[in-house]
Amino acid sequence: MEANTIINPLVRKFRDIRKRSENICQPLEIEDYVVQPIVDVSPPKWHLGHTTWFFETFILIPNFPSYEVFDDQYNFVFNSYYETIGARVIRTDRGNLSRPSVSDIYRYRAYVDEKMTEFLNSHHMNDSILPLLELGLNHEQQHQELLITDIKYILGHNPLFPIYKKEIKNTHKTTVEKRMLRFSEGIYEIGFEGLGFCFDNELNRHKVYLHDFGISNRLVTNREYLEFMESGGYSDFRYWHSDGWNWVKENKVKSPLYWHKIDGKWMCYTLGGLEEIDPDGELCHVNFYEASAYASWKGMRLPTEQEWEVASPHFEWGKRWEWTNSAYLPYPGFKKEAGAVGEYNGKFMVNQMVLRGASVATPPGHSRDTYRNFFQPDLKWQFTGIRLAK
């Protein structure tokens, strides 16, 4: 088995990615695996089970004749949103599942990993299955980022502010001198093109017309956002969308997520524990409403996703998911695949805003300048930040 693993690059890649998910969970206590503070945050053990279910359901069951399902009930437990696959536990109830246990899920992962290794080394594996395998691996990498963000939310809402990893240091500082990059009006091309993996929402490459625009060469810092807060930005309706202003009032919001005013100092929960805000650090954990309000306060705006992609080769990106002023919609010629795979992105193309780039939580090799992330405008538990445009 080990000799085949070394020889077969698909097996090596599969095992490396699968192992990373478990490494992310390694610092957790057993109790941490089950917590679901809000609907948007899934328990870590659910992520581990769901990503395993994906390979079992979409690759092993239909393509490996000798495969025996690990547990018939797991399809109900670990199906996320695939209507084609059948009934499932509703999202809000994932934290109520004390069973299957964490040890059960790790046994499930080991079982499926072994069967996937057998399958990838067998004659049943062929080129027609490669796109689905690549989708499954990228799907697991998406959940690795969600694992980190969900773990931070779980621990960050524990009143003891427990440390995830002691060695983690919050060293994301902006050292670049701020300036505006200028781009002339004209016709540009955006969208994925070439070899390698991309999600269906990155297709097809197409032309866009852009007017003259400027975009900042760096992200907004904590110091700059503090100026907005201290000037009364959260109490002045003029800077906010109507929905955003209602969100501020209903939730009594006064700062980014994880910020706490303690003994006159702004503190922030990080994966390394509670720390004093670093003024030069890149702002993190703001939603679209906050990003847009800050831009309005500065007399500027958020870039569109088209502007962001055109300008992205000219600035550093990848530390924060960057809000754009673009609604999440299909590109010209977008085609939704048949069956369950077709439910992956297309069904979410309503009431969401596009984020571009990547974040410090994004797995290695999982970012590109055509990647289209998307969330509802009120969500901010992801590692989100602000880049200004005008």
C-alpha cells in the first residue's frame, strides 16, 4: 500500500489534503468538536464527516463496485444542501448531534481514506472521474478554511477566550505606503482561462468595459478603522445602506467581530488568545455593510469584482477576503451541471455579495485571482477586510 502511495501522485495528493483537515483539529479538546454557536458555524466534527461523505457519495458508491457504505445513516447526517441526494439534518441542528461521536467520525474518515486509496490504485479509476476527484479535494480545502473560521468563532465566543495554538502570532501588518493605483477606461477580460482547476462560477472568460478607476494598493488597517469608529461611524446613518443601518441598530454593533473594549483598551480575540489591537495590522472580520459604510465615510467606495481582478496583479492580496461592490451573479455563458454537482454554486446566486482574493486561513494552493467567494452582506466570521476604490 505504501509503495503504491508513493508511486501514485493522486493518492499522495488525496492523503495530504485529507491529513491537513485533521491537523487543523489536532489542538481541539473533545468538547470543542460539537459546539455550534450560530447557524453559520458548523461543529468541527461535522466538517470532518461531511467532507468524508462527499468522497463516499460522489466517487466510491457510484464508481467502486466492491465498496460497502460505512453507515447508512450518515447520508442523512452529513448531506449539507444537496436536494438531489435526499433528506438531511437541518443546518441549525448540527450542534445537537452528540452521536455519531468524534471517534466514530475519525473511524469513518480512516475507512473512506483506505477505500479511496484502493480505488485510486485500481482499474476503476479513469480520466472521466478526475474532474470529480479534483472538485472533492477543493471542496475539502474549502472546509479547511471553514474549520479555522468556525473554530475561531467557537473559541472566540467562549467567555474564557481559550487559546487555539500558543505559537500563533498575529503578525499581519501593513508595511506598504498607501497610494492609489490608476487604471484607464477600456475593455478588459476576466474569468478563468487555461489549465488547472477552477470552480464553475469562474467560467466563462469574458470581456468587460470599465471606466477610469483607482484602487488602493493596500488594505485598510485597524488604525484607520478606529478613526471611523471614534468619529461616530456606527451612529451616523448617512454612511450606511438601509439594510445595514437596520442591522447596526438591531444588533447594537459598535466594532468589528472579536473586538472588546477592556479597561479603556481595544482588545481582539485571535487564535493565539486575547491580544491588544495592533494599529498597523490589517483590519479583519467586518461585513459588507461595515465595509461599505467605511468606504462612504472616506468619500470612496468598494471596488467591483471586475475592477479587483483587473487590478490584482498590481498589488499584494491573500491576507483577507476583500469585499467588492458586486452582487454574486453568473458570468455570461455560465452552465449549471446536471445532478447534485450542479447544486454546488449556481443555486446560491442571489442575495449575496462577492469577495475576492484569499485569507490567512486559505489552504496553500487554493487561491487564484479569478476565485469568486460569496456571502450574505451581514456575515463577518470569515477573515474579511477592506480595499478602497474610487
